[in-house]
Amino acid sequence: MELDSPAPPARRSPTPATGLALLPPEILAHIGSFLVARDLAPPTALLRTCRAVHGALAPAANPNLYADEFRRSYDTGAAARRLGREPTARDLAAELRTRTRGLSRLARTAPETGLSPNDLWIVYLMLIENDGKNIRRLVAPLPDGPAIDMVSLLDKFHARTLSTGLEDEDEVGYPPERVVDSLAMWIRWFLDEYTIRTPATLRSLRPYVFAAHQYELFFAPWTVLDLPTEHQHIRQPEGPYSMDENPKDRTNRVPYYGQTIEIAPPLLSHAAMLRFFGGPEDPEDPSSASAPSLIDVAADIEETDLRARPRPVLRSEVHDADFARLRACTNGVWSRGRSLSAWRGLFSGCWEGTFTFIDFQAFHDILSGRHRAIYHGPYGEQPQVWKLRETLIRPKRSTAGPRSRRGLPLRGPMTHAGFPKDMRAFSMNPMANRPVGTSPETAIIDDALARQLEALDGYEVVPESEVAAELAAGGDDGQDTGLALLVTGMGHSAWGRFIISGHVRVWDGLLYLVKEYAPFQRGQWIYRGYVLSDDLLVGRWRDTLTPEHFYGYEGTFVLTRRSAELA
């Protein structure tokens, strides 16, 4: 793909060279560089003057001229990492063309008439590649040349597409979930620190947060462990509250540094949740989050409140894993997904944040199509702290046959993360029998891990000394190795202390955790979520009593990784 430029002037009878044709090539290059730097596009008028100028300055003849200007105007570090090689001059010249045309179109766009997903893809990719240069062309004050104030543009776009405080929400339906909406919401999350949000803005995000049944939450249905499904159709039970458990094709084809790549759009609901819970408190929202019983837990997480975190737009490295997932997980039917090595080390550590819930009757009203509860129903937001440990496991050498890519032999309900419901109870007193020098937390987590392994007949823990070799044996597709990643831990919230046990779906890094309070008056809850960008763990919890094929009572959770000095 070349930058647009006019065809060279038609040949005429040979005449003595005059004017620009007499200039040395290096002088022409300086002139061209000045003009390209101003417009980030070929100097069309100059290229039409004579064949000598066209031959010296046209993108096809001199891609280095445009590549040099791309390097001066845009960040390139992320492109080299994600392409797996340094982009060539022609790659950079092609990307300069793509961005110049896209930003120029956006600058001429009236948001009331709609935005193009192709143009928003350009902006989204610029932001996840940003290391300081890209963002200058997307926020005010704008430089000369192609640039657009995306904050202003998207605020106008969302004023039209989001329902903001209408008098009768029962009549308005749900905000849309198109590719353009997903990209717009993610761009606004990245740029949230450049604006002041109002309570009305936060209320407009409530449908994406509380109406879980209306929006995609996972890259493939959470009830399906074995991916890709390879065209195996999953039959659905009949009923108004049954879920569609068949993966969808989410593939978009996007120009990227001179080639066309296949990529899935990021999930809209994730960005909406991050914006909602990363924004200012809404004084008009009834919430139990300030109840006295929460003070101790709230104080424990105060120093890393999501509302105080800067948006991750200045370090492109934090988006590398997200970009790789979007590229590898476009379709749960045939996409190969990612390898287990992509997720190892992502979950271990101390996490803190909140989980939210709305009144059960309000949730029933939402499922029944009565939207007023979405905008005006009270919700609770409660702090919680998790401490997680990862454990790599494999089939025992003595019993292992050919290793299957189908992962763990889990046959239990997905509301229990695939583990059987009749697993033994947690040891009520593991600390009493712990070895000397073992902390109480370690003893509890050790017992929870042993409980998981008892339910996985024929599996063993991979010794730390063998982990690297096992992961390397899996190559690019770690699903063929028989390896699996268990996640075990403990935590506390205002509801009490709890034990956590689960595993990771290798295909897309979806984390399944069953949260069990001890003592057990608060029951069990299944958490499902992803680690995104700058150590943000985002997802939804739901009850374990409703069958997995139907929509259950559920809410959201957002956590951030606690810094090492606070862990």
C-alpha cells in the first residue's frame, strides 16, 4: 500500500532541464521533507511539476522520506514488538498514509451522522502504541497537520448514542454494542484523565455495567472450556433466560503498517466498567459502599484506589498482551488462541478493588425488560482483597498417554469452574497441622490446592525446576502440551474471609475462580474475568445456584494489583 500521490507528469519531447529539475537530489529531499512534515502527506502540487521531482519525492520512489517523518511524528516501539521485526520504510510510509487519511476524515466528521469503525481503529491502535508522541495528535491543544480532539468528538458521539437520564428509561431500550461503540468506549477510557465526568455521564454507563445479559463479556462464552470448538454446535435449552453458548466470529480486517491484519474489537463492557468504577462518586446514586462495616476493608485498599490511577496511555508495553489476544482470539470456532506461557505470572500476587451488586428484585426487573432499575436502582460497591497463587500442573508421567490439547478433564458444572460439586470441604483447621515455618495463609492455600488436585485424577504439580522446559515444549500453541494453570488463594471483604480456587482458560486467558466464604453463611460465587493492560482484573461474578445455561444473578468486579511495597 503506497501513500496517495499524483501520477508523474506525462513525457514530452526532450528539452534542456530547467527549474526544479536542475536542483541536486539532496536539495529536493530537503524541500520535500519540509512539505511532508507540515502535512504528513505527499506534496501533491510539487509532485506534478516534473518527472524529476516526482521521481525524487514520490512515496514509491522515496519511502525513506515518509518513514523518517513518521518516526518524528509517531511512536514506533510497539510496532516493532508486535510485528516481530523492525518496520521497513515502506511499512511506515503506508501507515503514515493510513493515519493521515483517517485523522483528516475524523476532523471533518459530524458525530451526529456517525463515526466510521475504520477510523476509530486507527485511533485505538495509536493509543495502545502510544509512548508519548501519538497522543499529541488526539488531545487538545492540537499540533499542525492531521489531528483531532477525540475527547470532544466522542463526548458528542456518546451524547447521541448513550441514554443519559431520560425521563422514562423503560421506553429507550439499551445502548448499542457495535464495533464503533466498543472502540469509542475504549478510546474514552484511555483519555478519561483529559476530561471531567459528571454524575449524568456515569449514569449513562449503567446499562453496560448492570445489564450483563445484553452485552458481550468474554471473547467466547464462559461456559465453553474447550476452544476452538471446530464447528461443534452447542444446543441451547429453551426459555426466555437461556444463554447463547456458541462462539461468534468477531473478526475485523484492519490496515496495519502496509498489511491487512485480522483482529477482534476489544470488549465494550470492560471499558464501560473501568470508566464507571474509575470515575468520581455519583452523589445521586444510592449505594451501600459507605456502610460502617466496610471501613476496615476500605482503609486496606485506599492507597491504590482505581479512581486515583492514571490511565495507561503513556506506556505501550502494558498493551502488548491485549493486542496479542485480540489478534489470536477472533473466533472461538477456529482461532487457535494463545499459549499457556502467555498467562503464567499474570495472576499471582495481591489484588484489591471492589465488587458490586444490585438488589435481586431490581436484577429480575432488568432481566424482564424493565429498564428503570438500571438507571435508578440502588447498588452496593464493596471493597475486597485477594491473594492469589499460580500452580502449573501436568498429567503424571506414569499415567500420561498422548497429551491432548483439550486441557483439564473437568466435567463438573461451569458454575463451579468445571470442578465437581462434591469436592471435599476445606480443612477447617489446616493451620494447626502446618509445618514449622509455614505461615497461616500458606497453609490455607496449600490445602485449597490439594483439594483441587484431588479432583484432577492423574495430574501433578510441575516442579519449579522443570517449568521452563515444560513451557518451551509447548511451542507457540501451549494447548497441545497437557499443561494447565491452577489459581488458588484467599481474601477478605466486608462479608468475611473467603477461599478462592480455580483455573485459567488457556485460549484467551479467562480466569475462573470459585469464591467460598468461611464460615459458609455467604455461600459460593463464581468469578470470571481477564487481566487487562496495566494490571487491571475486570469481570463479573454470578451465583452458583442458577444452572449455567441460564442467566444468573450477577454483578461486576474490578481489581488492581497491589504494589510490592504494600503486598
